[in-house]
Amino acid sequence: MGQSGLGNYKLLAQLAMSLCLIPHSNAVAERVFSLINKNLTAQRKSMKKDTTLDNMIVKCADLPIDFEPEAELLKNAKRATRLSLIQAAESE
């Protein structure tokens, strides 16, 4: 077999490998969109994009069931919630 024949098969092999990279379904994308829609409730629509992204990362993370957040994290979360509620009440 001549050199040109090997070139053709090499090109065909590259094409076949490229085709293997194409996803056969969009199920993963649909799951992500579904998770986003469940996450963006009416109360959360005003969240910053960074906060929404952080929330999605936490939801997608495989945290153990017995996950216990640090006291400082809980303190900061409660403070942020309290401030948010105060701001919402003042704006009404």
C-alpha cells in the first residue's frame, strides 16, 4: 500500500474520532436547565448571577448526607438572610 493510502486512512480515523465527540443526546443539558428553573424561584429572581452560580455549584456537588457547615458559615448565612428580610420589608 502506498503512502497516499495511509494518509486517507489517517484522515478517516480522525473523522471517526471527531464524530465520537458529538453527544448522542441533550439529556445533560436538559437536566441543567431543569435544575436552573427549579432554583430560580420567584423569591430568587433578584439574586446576583454569582450567587445563583454558587447555589448551582452547591446543588451539583456531592456533599455527604451528614454534612455539617462550619459555625462561621451559618452565622454569615443567617446574617445575610436577616439583612435581606429587613431590606425587603423597608422597600414595601
